[in-house]
Amino acid sequence: MLDIAEQLHLWSRQGRRYAVATVVSVSGSAPRQPGAALAVDTGGTAVGSVSGGCVEGAVYELCVRALHEGRALRERFGHSDDDAFATGLSCGGELEVLVTPVGPEGPETEAVARAARGEATALVRIADGPEGLIGRALLVTPGGSYRGTLGGGTELDRTAAAEAGALLAAGRTGTVPVGRDGSRCGSPLTLLVESSTPPPRMIVFGAIDFAAALVRLGKFLGHHVTVCDARPVFATAERFPEADEVVVDWPHRYLRSTATDTRTVLCVLTHDAKFDIPLLVHALRLPVAYIGAMGSRRTHRDRERRLRAAGVTERQLAALHSPIGLDLGARTPEETALSIAAEIVARRRGGSGAPLTGADTPIHHDAPRPGRIGSVA
């Protein structure tokens, strides 16, 4: 439910009660991942999605029922071959949803408010277990502090908070099996942990026309986008109105002074050795999600030679995506930005970048490829 936090926070501020259906598990080819949510208020207004359209009507009715009965519900939806009009996923997968009514106060409401403000937050709910406990919630904040209770005792709350803290630190949403008393044995419970973290950073080095197009796509993909260039005549807010920040500084100096993490994306578009080499020497030693550099194949070979001379190892060089982007035959800045964004998504989600037509590869990937990764939905 934290993926639609802004709308839910608005409803809470307006005093509107609602029920929210959250995907807790998927198998096969399902369009949405755990954490995807659809909410319905008492007036019948709906926001969000759990399946991209396949079972939205049935889930809507579950939300209405949960509001009316005032209790949590759980339902599984799968593919139906016998009746084309039966409720099911036409893509052939299966998903389970947890539906909970939400009042004006409680852990869910506070978690939604924090997520809407962009604060790091985890929400733990019992997705499977004794009927009286299903839907009970716990709010967890960075550092491990928590509010609320899952109703199974102090040890269960402590265990849940610790598990949620680890997922929150990684920016991940997922399920965790635990014992009802908080141990790893005994009567089992399944906890759904939803994590909401500030947007991942995209830092674009080089204030050129290609950068302007990439800024727009970066924002569309949910990044906090910074443009950095050492030339003040080009690095202006007027040229990049959609960027969150425009910084005038030498790229390597700015990168050394700014915060990055394992979700950060670095796009080097300067293709000028005096900027690129000192920047990449530092960038390739950072634990970030993606590093790409623009330039021809000839430029790339010269860049590799210079980086090796500067002490960059072969293992570090292997993390560099250059020439940047996927082969789309791109020509314009917008097309080039699309090829870069596509490579970033493929890297984050574990995609190959190959056409799906005629292929037997999965459409939806459950986990990123090994190595540098980004956030997991």
C-alpha cells in the first residue's frame, strides 16, 4: 500500500475510511509484484492496481466487503481455462492479496503519512496465520524502532521489526516466515514487509542536449535527478527545468562530495577525457547500481586504456557500460535517452534486452542478476 501512499494520505487527512488490497505473493507470469495495491474508500473511489486489469473488479468487491465487515480478508486468484469470463489472470500466473480496512489512526495510517513525505518507512502486516491475527500491523523506522503490535507478544514484534529493518535497509519489499512467538519454529506466520525509501538518485554528468532528454526519462522512472557540469554557461536550471538539482562543479569533485548508495545510477555523457577519466576512476570504486559512459567504440577503447593507466582493475572496468545504452538504432537525444533508460531498467530487473517475440525467456523477472543491483520492488 505504500506505493500509493500520497493518495491514501490525502484520504486520511480528509477523514475518509478505506480498505486496501495488497499483493502478498505471486507465481508464474503475474504483472505486479508483492506490495502492489488497490484501495477503495467508503464512497467507492478506487486508486492503484494489483494486476494491471485482470482481476481488478473482483478485488474491488473484496475491498468493499472488508470495509463492510470491518475485518481482513485474503484471496487467491489464478488463471481459468474453463470459463473465459471467470475471475482469473489471463497471463497464466497466480497472485494472492491481503485486504485490510484502515481507520483514521494506527500503524498503517502513520506509515502512509511517512511514505508520502518521502521518509524511509517499513510496514509489517501478518499476511498468513491465525484468522484473528491476519492484517495486524507494525510500523518500523530506520534504526529498528517500531510502533503498533502484531498481537503475538513482544518477541514477535521484536523479530518482525528486525526483519523489516533489514528489508528497509535494502529498499526491498517481500514476505518473511516466522514462528508465532517470534522464533524460527513453532506455529508459522507469514509477514508481508513493505518498504518505502526516498527515490534512487540518477546523476547525469554533462549538461548537453542528450542530458536534457535523459533527465525527463529519469524523472519518469522515479529517480531524483541531478545534472552536474563544470561549465556554468551550460549547467543552468533554465536548461534543465525538470532536474531536481543542477550543480556547477568538476564531475569527479562533486561525486566525491555527494552521497551515493547501491541504488544510484551514474550516467557520464561528457565524452571528454579531462572530465571522464578522473570521474570514472572514482565512480568505478563505488557500490552503485549502474555506471554508463557515452562515446564511440574508439572513444571507449581509449577510455579503457587511460583508466587502466590510472590504476583501474579489470574487475572494476567490467562494471562500466560503454558505449552507454542498448542497441535501438537511436539517433535523436530522446531516442538515445530511451536506450540508456532501457539498459538501466534491464540491469536493475535482470532483463537481457533481447526482443520478447519468439523467445522463451520470462517476461517478468523475480530478481536482479548477480552483481551491482538496484532496488527491488
